[in-house]
Amino acid sequence: MLTRLFLGSSRLCARMGWWTMTVASLVYAGPLPSLAAFDRGRLSYALLLSRRSGTSQTLFERLLKRDFGKDAAIDLEIAEMAMRLGNPSLGRDLLQKVAQRDQGHAAVVAETMHRYLTQILDGTVSDTLHRQIEALALGSGSRVTIITLSGHYLEMFELWKEQALKYVDQRFLVIALDSKAVDVASRLECCRVLDISSYFLFDANGKINPHSRHLLWVLRSLILKTLLERGHAVYSMDIDAVAVADLDTMLATLPQADIVAQEDFSIPMDVARKQGFILCCGFMVFHPTTATLGFMKRFADQVILELDDQLALNHQIAEAGIRDMETQPTYRRFSVDGTVIVCPDKQRVSRDVSYGTVVRHFQQRNESIAELREKLEIG
């Protein structure tokens, strides 16, 4: 009813942007605990996209006074909404209140997130990452291939590693999220391990807590930035981005760029519809140029705001604006925010398990490893 009312008022539409209207309709729809999880997620995203609106800021203050303290699980979401409004310090303070007040699981999540966010805001995390990476003795200016791993994906990691050793690199930097990942990767000659397991929470089945997953993207962006600051070229791949042919051979055919990234048409859908494509964070190559370093500093700040690296990357690009677009049969090349980005064509780096001549980055749909091998045509 409220949505119909808003849409029926042309004067209100002129004063309020679409995302601000979405915030208003969801705030006035009732207390957050009464909203479905989808609608709470929609509200959080709408606050992100309308964060410069004074109306949205005022509506969030109303929501905070009305709903905070009624449900600890909902309070965690409210803290994240504060961060997405561009106020991570408020988010941190709200998390501290939940940790001190609640006695259940939400308090454990809030305490972990509060510790994490405090260390991000005061620079402790960045200093720690530099020390940890220094201790790994990666070699000055060397190439570093990174992969993020938890114990829940050890079987998939074996498949990824087998192919990566053939076609990507001989050693990998494993960003280990739990003790199982640390243990397994530490015993492999081909792996160096960056242990960040103290920051994350997992359920009894080994799946990462949703709030921990949000902050994972923040930490991964900081790791990428740290490696680039130390002069490394960085190859970043998701565990479901599997190489099926030599990666360097493909990269040698592409024009010079600061960043190479997989092209996709998915989230954030608002950017995909506007641009006709987005960049996927599942496969990216970063060269340690001055342009890349500047871009990545802004990117890391954007991820802290958005709590999702792919949303942050594409909103950063959309806001800066694409220039000098060049589209060829084998690649797309453009300039944005001071950097040159190249996307290989989808026939070489795909978003499907069944095609892609160099990298197949796919969504695993409960297939066994044997079934994935068959679909990847690797025996």
C-alpha cells in the first residue's frame, strides 16, 4: 500500500530517489523483525545506494530508535546497515552493545565482528597483514597467486590445485579461514599460508557465518592491496575458478592493462543493466602499477562500506564512469578511475562449467568432484 502511495505521488517521486523511496516503504512497513529476510536485505542495499540522502539517514535514525535492542540477530543486521550508510564507527559501537548485552550466539558473532572492525578502522589489520606477508618471504616483486580456503571446500581445493599446478603457478598463497584449511595447506609444498582464521565463525557443518562472510571480502581486499604495495603482481582466483589451459599464454595475447578481470552479467544487477556487463571478482590479475595502487586504495575503502567486494568494485567503476571502451572479439578494454582494465572474452574465461577454453568459473550445484571432472573434461 505504501509503495503504491509513493508511486502515485509525482511530487514525492521528484524529491526522493528510487532507493530512498524503497528505504521509506520498508521502514514504514513495520519493525524489522516482522520483515522477511529478503526485505531486510533489500533495505540494507537501498540504504547503501541512497546513503548520501538526508532522508535515508533520517529514516535510519528512526529505525535505530524503534528497532535496535529488540532482537539480537536483527541488531547485527542493523549494525551492518550503519556501515553501509558510510558510518562504520557507528556499526562498531552497535556491535559492541550487542556483545555486551546478549548472552547467546549473536553476542559471539557481535564480539568477533567488533574486534575485526575495530582493528580495520585503527589500522591494526593492515599492520598485521604486512608483518605476516613479510614473514612468508615471497620474494621481492614476485608473482603471487592467491586462493581463499576453508575446511568446507577441501575436496574442491584438490581439484583446483591439480589444475592450477598445471596451468597457473607452482606455488600459491592460501588465505586460510579455519584450522582445517591451515592444517591441510601447511603440509603442502606448493602452498604458503596466510592464517586469518581468528577472525571468522563457522557453523557445525563448516559453513561460514553470513556476517563473517561479509567481513571476509573486506579482509581479502586489504590482502590484495598489501601485496600490491609490496610490489607483487597478484593473480586472484576463487576456488571454483578452475584452469583448463595455460593462463600465461592467454594473458600474453591481451593488450597491456593494469587489471585483468572476468566479465559477467550478474550482481550488482543495477550496474549490469546500466553498463551491459560487470566485473567478477572470481578471477582477477593485478599488476603493481601506480594506477592499480591508487585504484585499490579506493576499492578497499569501498569494500568496507559495501561489505562485498564485487558490489564495491562495480559501484566504484559505475560511479567513476567508463572511458575509451574498445571491444574486440577476444577482449574488452576500457579506462576507469585512473586504470586500464581488460576483460578476456567469455569463450576463454567463462561463467559456466561446460565451456571456457582457459578458465571455467562456475557455481557448484551439489555435483560430486567426479561429476565436475567430467563436465570440465579433465578426466
